Amino acid sequence: MKEINRESVLDALKNVIDPDLNKDLVSLQMIKDISHTNEEITVTVELTTPACPLKDKIKQDCINSLWNEFPMVKEIKINMTSRVTSNNIGIKNSLIPNIKNTIAVASGKGGVGKSTVSVNIAVALAKEGAKVGLIDADIYGPSIPTMIGLIEKPKIFQDIETTKMVPLENFGISVMSIGFLINEDSPVIWRGPMASGAIKQFISDVHWKELDYLIFDLPPGTGDIQLTLVQSLPLSGAVIVTTPQNVSIVDVKKALKMFQRVNVPIFGIIENMSYFIAPDTGKRYDIFGNGGGEKLSKEFKVPFLGSIPINQNVRESGDKGSPVVFEFPEIEESKKIMEISRNLAAQISINNLLSKTANVEIILES
């Protein structure tokens, strides 16, 4: 009979592979606590994100591996915790050192539902247990306040050294938008440098608490605000939102190429308004065509994070100021967004691991 001790338990868990990171849990240092008796084994596994899409599989794989090695025990307990990883290149010395990951949500053109996607992904990640912030970087068309149901003005945080704005909070996320600082019906008539300056202030002059993910909802196109963001902040990566039709795909390619040119990783592509399911017949209609997002992901060799159907509940919940993943968590659209948010979290963890590995190799070579 095999002796139960810390080393033998770790040996058994070396057979459990994280499917996203393609390494065993022991090598990834994800085993954080082990306790055992002759009748029971308890293990704590620390995932790289609370939104891990494969947490149930990893848990079951741990149980199976331990049962295989120690069939004599009566009970095996696997406690799942998480600690979001960070891409530390430049982050510690940046304007927001307590932010682990910064994600730009972009599109090549307007009207693809980018802000709706940004809000719902932020809320979805928060529902999974992550600490999430959202910056409405669309200075000329700030729609986030309406979608998130916030109308008040930010408060001021002041200590001996600094005076900063405090982001508003709703649905478990911290939010900042130019829409909080101007009247609802007042247009923002600014030249590019002024808009870019506002984005810099949202980064440097806001009292951001510790966050796992800070999401930037960018304006359409590839202009001043996008360039300001990539030049001012070490972005962890970008997400591209498109709709299926060719006119959207053509413009999205420009956004993809812009981020690639400035060496910002692309976490993946999201296809919004992918199809419509008639509520009376259940028949699917591809209103804007189909497959554009997947074709684009293959062409640029970036992940396809998922597709979101078009549904009036998505629009109504946004107008109401209650994101669809919160208002209607049981409908297909919400389930798709939750799945996409988990896929995004997984891609961020993969990118962070690859960056960490690359940094170690550089240090060893030098």
C-alpha cells in the first residue's frame, strides 16, 4: 500500500494538466495546501483566475488522479481558490501599479455593440469573483453611464500627497466615464489632444483600488485615443468586437493590424449580433451573415472567444441600466457572454504565463 504523504500526493497531482496552460498543476505551483490522514486527503488548488472555464474538469481530474494512487482512502476533498496572474512588464512602474491586467475592447467601426460587450464582460467577470474596473474611453459618445445605471458625480479622494476622483460602483465593478462629469445632453466638442488628455486623467487622476482586470471601452477606429492608450499604459492585450458582415470585417482588420503594429497582444475576437432566434418558432436567422468572426480569427491566427446572438433583451437591459448578464442570467445571450468572459480570462492567463516564461529566458540568456 502506497504511503500517503505530501510528496506522494504531489507526485499524483503531477498527472493533472491545466488544459489551457498545458502544464501540470505542480509545475505551475497551483497546489497551495495539502493535508491528509489515512482515510482522507484534502488539497487546495489555486487557479489563475476565478473565471477559469475548466475549473470543474481540473477539480475532477485531481480527484481521479488521487483515487487512482490512493484507492484506500475514504474521502478526497479538493478546495478551489484563485489568484489572478499579472503581466508585470512595465506595470509596476506604470500609473496604475495595483492593476494586474489592462484590456482594451476595440472595433474598427461603430454600431457593432462594443460598449454592450464591454459592460457585460466586466459584470460577468465580477460575477465569477474577479475584481473588475471599466473605463469608458469613448469620449465623444459615452454610453457606459446609461448601460450601467449610474448618473451621479464621482467623489474626491484626498490625502497628503494626492487628490483623485473615486470611480463609481455598480454591479460589482468600478466605473469611470466622461459622462459622469458632463451634463447628459452636452456634446463633447474637443480636438484629439483634449480627448487624449482626458483618457490620461482617467488613468492617473482616478483612485483605482486593486483590480484583477481593468477594461477600456474604446471608441471606434484607430485614432488619437487608441494611440494614447497604447503609448501611456502597458496594455496586457486587446479584444476585438465585430459583427458577421463583410463591411464590419474590413474595418476590424484595421484595428487588428493597429494593435499588432504596436505589439499589443490580441486576446481574441468576439462576434456580436451573430444570429437571431425567433421566439415564436425557435428558427435561427443569420441577419448579418455568418462566420465572419471565426474566419477573421483564422486569418490573423488569434483565438475566437465566441459569438453573441442578437436579442431585444440585450438592448432593453442596456437601456434600463441593468446589464443582461445580471438582468436575465438564464437566457442564451447571457450564457454566451459568461462563456466568452471565461474564455477571455483563460487567454489572459495563457498570455501571462508565456510572458513570464519569456522574461525568465531573457534573464537566463543575459
